[in-house]
Amino acid sequence: MTDWTAFAAALGDIPVITERALVRQKSRDFFWYSPILKEQLNRKSADIVVCPRDEAEVIATVALCARHRVPLTVRGGGTGNYGQAVPLNGGVVMDMMALDRIIALEDGALTVEAGRKLIDIDTATRPMGWELRMHPSTKRTATIGGFIGGGSGGVGSITYGGLRERGNVLSARVISCEETPRIVTLRGDEVAAVNHAYGTTGIITQLTIGMAPVQPFIDILITFDDFMDAARCGLTLATAEGIVKKLVTVVADPVPQSFRGLNVPRGKSVVLAMIARQSLTAFGDVIRIAGGTEIMAQDAVWAETTPDATPLYEYTWNHTTLHMLRGDKGVTYLQCLFPPDRGLDLVAKINADLEGELMQHLEFQRSGGRVVYSALPVIRYTTPERLTAIVAHHEDNGILIANPHFYTLEDGAGHKRVGADQPAMKARMDPHALLNPGKMRTYQAKEA
Ligand SMILES: Cc1cc2nc3c(=O)[nH]c(=O)nc-3n(C[C@H](O)[C@H](O)[C@H](O)COP(=O)(O)OP(=O)(O)OC[C@H]3O[C@@H](n4cnc5c(N)ncnc54)[C@H](O)[C@@H]3O)c2cc1C
């Protein structure tokens, strides 16, 4: 048994949180999107939260955890969806948000501490002409370290692909979990060892990422009478190389009825887009030919920086399901990747096959040089067995599922496998198997 009072004392003046309610709050993320994970993770909590203020304090915390063989789960903004930052076996949650300094911005490459919030990166770099290439729809609360540790892509991926595309994450400074922690710098392809690894393969203290030139983006909302017309319009926009854009989302009726503040008329499906001002005429041509109706436009930077305004991206990606969940606790979601060679016909087939249970939501993005359709459909939840059958139906049709109803890397977001380099990295960086135990299933024997 760990004596937590003595543990906190051994940390000297590094800030800690021991108040039970707050510790429990800092042990949670958005796992409750899944009725299955809600059941499994609702009562999990750390014993103590440690809040280092710089890399030296991270190293001191890690060394103490290693000496006491205490589980250590790293946390950024705590906005992950699959219990990624939930400690399964208690121990320490290490809150990284005080490591928030910008180190350098040179030639479009930003070096930044892992705990800086994504919105605060753009606020600092936009005056210098650079902004994030991509961010999750949780930009206003999530950290850059948590995005690399737990995310995959998002707003901006229609131009730059996902986080894993070469050139998006240039290097990472990572701390090993040992009595005498080592600092390891990963460059280029090596970064994949910590990318989307849920903090199981090392603690990221600093990142260098590729940035994008600032563009004046406009949030635009378009309505359609028919979902497939909206989907075809989305695909036309997504593949229009000359139109500078950051977001192309398509959401089927009746989900937009839950978008508070947008006042989407009943019966309408929508396209939500972020388009650079210079491309508005070309965008207008696409919408006119597709038969859409523009019902809202706003300056994107104004919307994300003005109190009481809501950026359009906060209705897209995983926010879409959140809006539905606010008014209807009987829904959940899936994360799908449609095979691009089957076109939108497969989307139409799935919609028809699962009519009444599935409300479609497409996110167009680039991957490996082509436009692909990710989908985060809202699903009416009945039983675990039916959810499994819906997943199987997608897989039988050649659709990849990153199943958000599992908390392990292998079964959940990793398309059923851990990247080949991640177990090797874990062996190298976490010899006592203390980092976020239980999340890399192939390591459970050792952890036990
Ligand atoms: C409404 C909503 C919308 C979302 N939209 C998107 C989206 O568009 N795209 C997307 O990819 N995700 C999305 N997500 C998931 C999540 O918000 C993002 O992945 C976000 O970037 C996570 O950042 P965070 O700081 O909150 O990380 P946390 O939730 O705190 O952590 C995520 C994972 O990373 C690990 N981690 C955190 N910091 C570090 C570190 N310094 N070193 C090593 N590991 C670390 C944690 O242990 C955990 O496993 C969404 C979630 C919600 C609830």
C-alpha cells in the first residue's frame, strides 16, 4: 500500500491535488459517450493528481512513481473519448497543463510544451502568420500533447491529412518511466511510437509540429432537402483542389435539430464548411449547382475568440454526437472509415440498411494522397449485442471501424492493432509497465 501523504511530501513543492472529488474529476474524460464504457469506467479514480510546472518536475514525479512502482497516467485537457486518460488501477494522474510555453517558431515549425492548449497556440502564432494545420473540435479545451497522445486528426485534415501523415508532427521529446528517467528525442517517422499511444509509451514534454500559413476562413452552413445531395456536395467540395478549405462535414436530418443556436429548419440535412475568403465565389458555384441553401456565415476566428459565439467546428467531428446526447441519452456513435473506391453508394446502402437506427455524419479528410470518408454516425442504442451487430454489419461491407466502445489501443481506436513500433517503444520507455496500465492489452501480462 502506498502512503500517499508521504508520497506527496516526497514531491516537495510540486503542486498536488488530494481532495477526493477533484481527484475523481481529473480521472475522467468523455468515456460516457459510450454506454458500455460508462458502465466499465464510471467508478475508476486516481489516488492523487500531480501538476508539474516544468520538465524537471515531470522527471521528479516520474522517478518517484518508478521507485514506488505506482501507476502513472498522463492527462492533458481530459477530452478523450474512450477513457484514454482514465486510470484503471488508481495511482497518479499527472496533469500536464502547466507545461504551456512556446519554445520557438521558425520557418513554419513550432516547438511547444505538451500541456499548451490548442487555442492558445493559434492565439500566439497567428500574429506571426502561422496557425495549426489541424485540430480536434475540442480545440478550446484540449492540449497539443493530448492531441498527439490520444487524437487522430480533425479540422484541417481535409487539407493536411491526419496527425500520422509525414510532416505534421516533426519531433517529440519524451521521458521514460524509470527510477532515473531518460529524455529521448524522436524525429520524423520515429514519432509514431508515441502518436495515439494513450501515453503508454512515454511522457511527451515537448513537440515540434508543422504549421500552416494563416488564411481568413469563413464558417458556412448549407442546408439540403436530401442527405445524399448534401453528401455529393461535400464530396465535390472535398475534392475541389482549388478551393482552400479547413472543414467539410455532412450531417443527416434530424441530427442538426440538436444544434443549439444554428436554427436549422426541420427536415434538412446540412453541410458545414470552413472556406478561405478567396475561395468563396468558387464555393458559391458548387453550392448553386448542388442545390444547397446558405443559412449562416461567420468569420471563423471571430467565432472561436468571442464569448458567447460558437465556432462552426464545435458542431462537427465528435461534437456532433455531443449535441444529440444533450437532448437524447439514448444515442451513442461509431467511428468508421469507408473504402474510398466504393464511392458514396456504400454510404447510401448503410443508411438504408440501418434506417431508424443510424443517423449519418460524414467527415471528409485526406489520407495518403486521396480524399476519404470518415463517418461518425449517431446510433440509437438498444443493447450491447445490437451495437456489436451494427459494427459487424459495417465490417462485412468493408468499412473499417475504430470502435469507441473499447478502452484498449488494440480493440479501440487503433483499428484493432497497435502500431508495430509501439510495443517496442513501451518496452524501452516503461520497463516496469507503469504508464497508463491496461490500455495496451498486449502488455497486460507484464503489468499483472
Ligand atoms: C466533443 C469532442 C470532440 C472531439 N473531437 C475530436 C476530433 O475532432 N479529433 C480528434 O482526434 N479527437 C477528438 N476528440 C477527442 C479529444 O478531444 C482529442 O483527441 C484531444 O486532442 C485530446 O486532448 P486532451 O488534451 O484533452 O487529451 P487527454 O484526454 O487529456 O489525453 C488523451 C490521451 O493522451 C494521453 N496524453 C495526454 N497528454 C500526454 C502527454 N503529454 N504525453 C503522453 N501522452 C499524453 C493521455 O494519457 C490520454 O491517453 C473529441 C472529443 C470530444 C469529447
